[in-house]
Amino acid sequence: MRAFFFGLGYSSTAAAQTMRTGSQTVNISGTVRTPEKAERLTAKGISAHVFDGTAPGATLGPDLRQATHVILSIAPGEEGDPALVHHRADLDAAENLEWLCYYSTVGVYGDFGGDWIDESAPLVPRNDRSDRRVLAEQAWRDYAAERGVKLAILRLAGIYGPGRSTFDKLADGTARRVIKPGQVFNRIHVEDIARVTMLAAEARLDGTFNMADDEPAPPQDLVTYAAGLMGIEPPPEIPFEDAQFTPMQRSFYADNKRVSNAAIKQALGIELLHPNYRESLTAIWETMK
């Protein structure tokens, strides 16, 4: 397996590292935004190329053309997915391409008033970011069909894990307990994204799947639980109407839904490593102590 990652960020770097521990020998390459990160990853055995999404990457073509599996983790812009915009010819030239994986978002669904939904729910995105994701999903479906290769679209919930969790916000003083009655958020631990990507790549999984844990929960519950593990008082409660938000922060509260993960668990025959926020935060805290 020769896996190429467009966008070696938090989740995809974890996936790349996990794929190296799987049942197959995997050669990993991919893109980053800066030469400094490219150097760091190359030193760890990952062939990293600079690609910022605004122009073709100068050095990535040979690795991409040799890829059997391509994982796409760059947010689409107004012109579409940067990989298709700037490197479709290299993808076309990848003669041994077997599988594509696109990291999308549960934001494509929009608001369902807190109800449970699955992959059959209509897509009613509520902002430009999610609109672009819907278009990018279809662009990759069209490309996969044209090439005759399998495509897994993983719709990711809010991502957290070591170095990116409520503990970090409590430590730097940015954690808040905003109370909006009935509001829940969906989340997924980065290790579950990584493991599912590895298993899906090995199986060449085809289809669209939600990636969220078993228990959507109010955001303030995570702050209270994490503060308890840290042995500190949680920040005071703030009514939603009184909270100051950036436009992006406020947009998250416009969507309220419970996203089912049954399909991905059934497709791969697994349970999640971190099925709820309590187990996730406890595991993260253990790595920090």
C-alpha cells in the first residue's frame, strides 16, 4: 500500500502513523503547508511535500502518481477541493489507484432540533463552509465513478484528542460553560478517526459514513468533567444569550443534532476506542499526567 495524504494535519497525521502499525506494509507520503513541517515529517519517514492549496505543489507529483490509496483532508475553497483543482492530472496518472477517502463533516446535515439522524438524512447545510463540503463530496463521488475506484466519505464530528481538548482550554483560560438548553454537540476522538481510516483503507471501504462517538452531549458537560479530573473549579455558567461569540463559534450553536455512528461500526465490525466524552477525556488526562 502506498498512501498519499492531502493535508497532513492533526487527524490525518494520526491516521498515517496508525496505518504504519496495521496489517499491511504502508509507504506514507503527503502534503503540509510549510517547509519546516515537511522537514519534521520527512525525518520521521513520511515523504512530505509543501502544498498550500493555492497553487500546484512543486514536488508532490511523483509520489501521488505512485499512490494506491489517497486520503483527502483539505477544506475546499470557493473553487473546489484543492487536490482536484491543482492535481487532477497527477491523480489521473496514478495507474495503481485503488481507493479514495474524503474527510468531510457532519456540518453538511444542518440543524435537526436535537433529533437523531443517520446518513440517510437530507443535507441542509447552514453556512458556506458546509455548502462547499457538500459540493466537494459530490465532486469526489463523480471522480471515483469516473476512475472506477472505491471512495469512502467520512463525515467527521468535532475532533479532539491529546493536545486539542477541553484540558488545553481550561489551562489557557479560554474554556467556558455556555448553557443553551437542549443543545448537544457531536464529537470524535482522533484515535478513532485514525483507526477507522486504517481499517477502511485495508478493506477499501466504499460509501458515506458518519464519524461521531456514541453519546452526543451538551458542551458544558465536558468542561465540568475535565475540570473535575484536573481538580479545579469549572468556570461559571453563562447563559447562551449573554455569551460573546465569533461568527464561527455562533454558527456551531445553530446546528443541533444527534449523529448516529451505527453504519461505520457495522461496516467495519468494530466498537469505538473512545465511545463517549468521559472515556475520551479520561484517556487524554492519563497521557497528560
